[in-house]
Amino acid sequence: MTGLSVRLAGPGDFAAVARLTVAAYEADGQLKNEHGYAAVLADVASRAQDGEVFVAADVATGELLGSVTFVLPGTRYAELSRAGEAEFRMLAVDPAAQGRGVGAALVEACVSRAAGLGCSAVVICVRSGFAASAQRLYQRRGFVRTPERDWSPLDGVDLLGLRLELTGG
């Protein structure tokens, strides 16, 4: 998408990132019976401390349109990544900006960051039955289902593992 920039979030972005992330998850129905997950999503300062939070902004207005958290294995927010892999989580696009390529730009930022760090793959998980548009985005980008990485953090919350190979590995 032209007119879009992706960069690391700074402390001045955290409140806007928190709002748009919670709004995106709410709009997708993922915060029903969420057992405190909205508070985790809104704690952008912790995500930035333990990973890298990227934001996508409209070049003309500076408005933040989306964000994602990039992490490495063994860090606080890593769920699926193993040695040599990177992971991203909490990809969120402002509901008003969906369909404009924001999610794809954020995925590319994570893939580029992982490649730049010499990672062999990027892994993610998506909630079963939700975020069909995100799942299509990941499939188009080359992520493949890895059922051996599926898991459930809570009863009724089934997460599906996906992996993108970055090398012949």
C-alpha cells in the first residue's frame, strides 16, 4: 500500500497502539470471555520491553493504523518459536483501516526483521474460527499449517500453529 510507513513504536505511540489493538480484537469477536486478555493486549510497554512493537502509519496523516509484536524464542511473549525462529503476535489493524494492506505490511516487517537476524523461519498462531482474513493473508504469504504446534491456553481457545520457512533449512 502506498502512503503507509512501518516503523518501531515509541513510548508516545503506546496508548494509540493499545486502543487499536483492543478495538481490532473486539471487532473480530476475540475478546468474548477473554479472561483478561484485553489487559495483556493493552500493555504495550511490556511488549516493547520484551520484544519489538512495529506500527504501520498513514504517511499523510501520521495516524496509526496497525501494530504487531515481534519476539524471539525464550522471551516473555514467545509461544511457539524454537531456536533459530522468530515469532510475531498480536497483529492488529484498526477496524476502519482493514483491507488497505496494513496487515500485509506488518507481516512483511516481521519477515524482514527475522531474515535480517538470520532466522530460519517465522512462526505464528491464530485462533481457530476467527480472523479469516488474517488467515488468508498468512496463507498467501506462504505460511503453512503446523498442527504439531497447535495449542490451547484456555478451555475453548484453540490456537493453530503456522510457519513460514525463510531458508532451505
